[in-house]
Amino acid sequence: MKFISKPNLEHWLGILAQERTLVAPVKATVGERPGSAAALPAGKQSCYAIVDGIDEISWGFQRTAMSAREFVFPKSECLFTIETDEQGRKTVRESIDPEERIIFGIRPCDARAIGVLDAVMLQEPADETYRQRRERTWLIGLACNQMWDDCFCTSVGGSPNSREDVDILLTEVEDGYAVDVITDKGQELLVQAVLDEKPDLVLPEPVLNEAFDVPPTDVWIDSFNDVYWERVGDRCLSCRACVYVCPTCRCFDVREETVARPDGTRVTRSIRSWDSCQGANYRMVAGGANPRSKPGQRTRNRFFCKFHYVPVTYDVDVACVGCGRCITACPVHIDISEVLQDMAQKEVV
Amino acid sequence: MIEELRTKARELLTDGTVDCVIGYEIAPRGDVRPVFIYDPAEVDRLVFNSRCDHNLVTYLNRRNKPPKRGAPVPTTGIVVKPCDAKSIQVLLNEHQVDRDKVTIIGVACAGMVDATGAPETRCTHCLQRTPLLYDVLLGDPPESVDAADSFDDIEEFDALPPEERRAFWLRELNRCIRCYACRQACPGCFCDVCESERDDSLWIGIADDIPEKAFFHITRAFHLAGRCVECNACELVCPMGIPLSLLNRKIVEEIEHSMGGFRAGISDEPTPLVTKLTGEEEINEVHK
Amino acid sequence: MTSPLRPYLGTLIGSKDIATNIRLFQIKLDDPDEWATLSTWQPGNFMFLSTLGHGEAPFGVANIPGFGPYLDIAIHDVGHVSHHIHMLPLGSQVGVRGPLGNHFPLQEITGQDIVVIGGGIGGAPLRPVIQYLMSHREDYGHLTIFWAARSPDLLVFTDEYEEWEAMPDTEMHVTIDRPVEGWDGNVGLITQIIEDVTPSAENAVAITCGPPIMIHFVGLTLAKLGFSTDQMLATLEARMHCGIGKCGRCNLGDKLVCRDGPVFWQSEIKEFLEGIL
């Protein structure tokens, strides 16, 4: 089994940070305020960010507050620019993101989430902007040696040390990390790393939370009109916290925003940004009708999208990876694991 | 007091005074969260303790505007602390809530505490132990309370040099993800289409850059001028831990100092920053 | 590989008011190869139209290729993008994406009587259906057209009714909601006039377009006349940002209006988890 010592890992990451763009978990001032409804324990007060050097990396992190989604699917990005010259003629230019990004320390759940985004965005016709950025992204996974209090990856078909969807998987062992090279892309990245062979290395079994049953498709369909969903929706504020911390959500808004220049020319940016199906007017149509005017209809839509709509429309089994961020972020403590368990037991209010 | 609360809720639901009682319950993981009780048999879910820090009045905005036109406005019982009751007063002053449709279950409050057990900062500024507005009052107000109505924290921050304050806000607001939890949790934010969500990006675009984020929060703070009751719901719900109370309370202080001591939600006067129409004005044009 | 979100460039070559706040636009594409791709559109498809400065929005096609040399799109000035399209001077550059969505399965319903039911701006996506029937008249049976609007100034394509009614074996009934001075035609909701005329459900297909509430009530009326839901087609609208199944906005249950629709049989709509209202 391949092994990399901590010093060798740091050295290798240092090279990657210099030569390319390295994204890693960093300590972030988020969820520090104990009064906040989203107060986070120390291990979760981190985010993925671009690092210039390894001293910025937060090694003791458990799960980041925001997922790594923003590095393959940015919170906002320019899709096109449209230049208007003095005569009013327009030219459209696609915005290409040439950056090569290596995301170090991505947890198996977050990597699996990128797999879900791939299934949606790369399905024909592929979203070209996403596809190009995804091709230029490497994922160095970091296995979890335990599940934390709101994690439930094992209940949705994942695991804390899953080898899926990453290019390399590191597992923390004594003095360093076991290195599992999974793809050619990962192999190519390791060229500058100093690896050892440790044939007797035994990987630790992660400490698991008790898994629960997720309802099958027919239960979802049968329950669609159940008053249970109205009740969940009652307390929902229709904010976007769950959607924005979620690693698999991908609804987006596109707008053209134009800025006039003093020389008489104009530049228009076609901007894509994250959007949320929880907004009151999200599903309103031009004439004013709105099939999801009630909060319960919208919260229902989110759960169904994760567990039914995306699985039947795209090539993926389930669109929730059990990271638990929405449980932490929801200001009114709507708990997806509670909803799933209620549904599985058909214990409806 | 909890027994009294449950008894009252059971009574209001059973005799049909209200369709629903909005209060607090303990969620399976142990956190306090809002609960909507429709069935008198479920009133035992209701609790009240020093972790009940949500301002439930935001739900009244939604209850008072049924999505289907012409549908009747439901009746609601709502558990309110003194700060929350001020929110109801603001909504009454702005004709957003029908007083006849709300039964206000006021609770005496010794202040809320955070997850570590320390008193919430906002409660250390609050001298109100019982709500000013209620149909029924539960619990005994504590004899004395360790609080002082002061803007010391605002003044301390104001004393910092401008560059430092600017750097602070740019850093803090940069963490904003525009999830709008602050806006949705605020009873004073009830616009059908928020200025920051207009399709035409007239005021704020959708880019995830600091100008947009800063402008959203500053605009929201200004739109709450003379209307913010300092319930701190915005800061409590922020998943990114942004100190929004500093911003909103700065404006509360400005209004108090410049508008003859005005504080929102204390009387039936709406914010002094609006023009009150008497109904006798001749309005020649309605701008769509 | 060009992004599917990138528009083809074209020119606003013609524009004509066809009702109050409703205008018919004609668009010519700059590039002949792009026009070759675009002009494979069929009735029921939609296109994104962009002002290249104020955003894009999806609109049903309002003609079939060959009926006029360009792409026709009829737009009601109701929002930000539609308003800016209305303000474009002739000759302006525009962006077009398409054809997107599915289309009316007209080749599968030959030999049947056709009932076309359009309300307000809903008439726009039905015009290419009528044009198609006009150019394949012998392939279909009796044609009944029901056309409605709240008031006479909101009826679309009034200058084409004569040509439509002149088709063999065709009848047309126009109605407005409430009496208006100077109008001596039918008055009453479209459901009323359908009930009065009682089109036969035998070997017939009804094609409806209008606001969701109208599609709903017309469906009930047709059912009363013996139409089964496999005999009723409707086209649904939705706000969209991609049109290709990525942005997640247009779903009704697990169906995406942009890809599974916008044309659906009522029998499919009935099975949707989410209602259209």
C-alpha cells in the first residue's frame, strides 16, 4: 500500500500550491458566535479556500461549513460577455475559466456530491462552462475516520471512506496517510510526491453512526399529497440556507447585467448565480400563476428533488450525500434525517 | 408556566378561537425550534425556556397573506416574548396584521441564553420583562434583571477609525452567501419582491461580489430604520455568523438620537421616516 | 465545443402590433448554418430570445418555417425581458437559442378532427399549428378553432382569421369575456362557447394553449363533451434559464417543462405529482 508521510504530504502540497491553484480546508470565522442558530463546533468552523501555502490549511477540520461545490460550480460566474461598440454592434464572447484547480481534503460525501453535479450538468447537452472547469479540477479525497453528529452518508449509500468520485484518496494513519491512487489524473498529480511502500499498513475502520432507512420511490410518490409536507413547510422560513450549504444543489439564475462606459461602449455580462427553489416566487410564471406558492410545497419540492426527481431524470441513485450541512444551517431546525426517518416509518403528523 | 401555556393553547384550539398556535418545541436533536400546533391533543409539544430565541412574529406575515386570492385569513395564537411583541406592534402600525385574527400569548422573559449558557448580548440591553402587547400573560416577571439599555457596543465600534471599520465590514460581509435567512427571519421584511431580488437587477445584481452583498445588508438596515425592534433574529439565523446586530442597532441608535427618542414597537406610531397619509390626499397618478 | 447557453446572433427584421401590449417580432439569423439548425423547428417548440443586454426568456414559436421567411415570435409585454424586447428598434441585434423542448405530435394525429383552443397570448404557439394544418389540410379532418381574449383589443392575429376560416371543412368561433361597445360577436368564457358548439369527441384531438387556469377549465369542459385525456394536448409555460434541463426551475414534479414538454397530453398532466395551478 502506498504511504505518504506528513512532511512529504506538506511538501507536495506546497509544490502544488505554487504551480497550480490549490484549494484546501482553512479555518474560517464562520459559526463562531455561540448565539448563532448555526453555531458550529471548532471542527466545523472551516471552509474550502484557495491557499498560497500549506500553513493556511486547517488539518483538524471535520466538515467544512460550505461545501466544495463552489469550485466546480461557482456561486456566481460570467458565462458570456457581450460587447457593444460605438455603432451599437454586438459581439458575444464565451468566458472560459482556464484555471486548473486541485481540491485537497475533499470528504467522500462532498466528492460524491460532485459526482451528482456531474450527472446533471454533463448529461447531453452538457453544460460547456461546467464541463471545462470540471476537466481542469482534481479531487484529492480525505477519508473520515469517524462520522460526526449530523452525518448520515451511510444511510444514503455512501461511506466515510468511499473511493468513488475522487482522483486520489488519502486515509490518515500513524505518521501520515495511506495513498489510494484511483484515476490516471490522480496518478499524474503524484509525480512530484515522495511516496513509500508499506505493505503491512492496515487502514482504520471508520466509526459509523447508526444508519437509518431511506424510503423507497413508491413511498415518496404515495406521500406526495400528505399533510406532513405542509407541516414541515410551516416552520420553513423560505430562506436559502439549506440550498446554499448543500453540495449537490444546482438550481441557477441567469441575468444579463449591462454597464455603460464613458466612451459610449457597453459591456454586458451574462451572469449565472446560485438560485433556490425555496424562494416564494421561484416557480411563478409570467402570467402570475405559481404551482409552489405555499412554503410546504417548496420544502416538499426540495426533498423530492433529492430523493426522487433527480434520480429519475439523471444517471444517479440519490442526490443527497448525507453531509448534514442543511441540518446545521437551518435556522428553524428542519432536519432532513428526521424527515427521512418519519417518511420511512410513514409516521406522518 | 409551561403547564399554563399548554392549557391556554388547548383552550384556544378547542373552542375555535384560533386555527393554530405558533410556539416553540424541542426538536429530536435537542434544539428549540418553532412549532405550529393545530390539534389540541398536541399542545404538550409546547415548551418555553431560555433557548426560545426565534422571533415567531415573522410567521404572522405569511399567515395574514393567504396565497390564494380571496381565501380567508386564518386565526393564530402566537407565543411572544417582550421583543417579539414589539414586532407585532410594528406590523399593526403598518396595517400588515389584522389584530382580530391574532391571539397574543405573552410570556414574561428573564432573557435568552446562547448555546454556551451565556446571556445573549441583546438581552443584556433589554429592560422589558413583560410584553407591552398581549391577550394573555403567562409567567412571573423576574424581580431584577442585569441589563442596561445602552448603545455602548455601537459607540465603541464607532470610535474606531473609519479604515478599520470599513475593513471590518468588508471582511464580515464578504462571508455573506445571500441566503436571505436574515431577511426571512425578520418580521419587518415582508415585501413581495425584495429590492435585492428584482429580475431587472435594478438595485442589486446577482453577482456574488462584495458590492452586491454589502449593498443588500446596508439597504436592508435602512429599510428597517425606525422599524427594527432589536430582536436580533437576523444575527441569530445567519449561517455565516455575520454580526448584523451591529449594523441594524447603529441605525436604531441614530433614529433614537435624532428623532426625539423614538424606538420601534413601543407605541402605535409607525417609523417617523414615513409620510402618513390621512386618506384625504388627491393622488393623481399611480406609478406602476 | 460551443456552450448550449450561447445564443445565435440575429436581427430584429420585422415587428407588428397584433394586440394591446402584444407584438409579433420577426427575426433573421446572421449565419446561414445557424439558420439551418434553427429552422428545423416545429409547432410547440420554444426559443430563447435575448436583447443581448437585458436578459433572455423562452417564447413559443409563432410560425412554421416557410410561413414567412423568418422566425416569428409573439410577445406580451409583461416583465423585464419582454419589455426590453418591445423597446428594441427594428434592425437591433438579438440573440436566439433553439429549437428547444418537444413539439405537437401533429404527424401522429393525422386523419383526426382537430379542435384548436387558444386564450389570449396562448394563441401565439397555436398559430404554427394552424399554419401546419393549412399546409397539410387533406391529412386532417374537420377543424374547429376556438379563440378567446378578455376584450377585443387582446385578440391576437385578427387579420388572419379570414384566411383560417377560408380553409375547407373549418369553422372558427371567437369570443370575448365581457360585452364591449362595438363588439357584436360572441360574449362569454371560452368554456361556454365550447359547450355551446359541442365539438365532437369522436376521432378528435383538442389542442389548448392559454393560462394554466384556462387549460384546467377547458380540460373539464372537454371531458364533459366526451374527450378522454388522451385526446387533449396542452402546452405549458414556465420561467426558464437554460431550456436544457440544468437550471432546475421548470419542474412540475419529476417532469421538466423544458425537456419533457412544453407539450403534454392531459393524460400525462393528470399523472404529474404537482398540479399546474
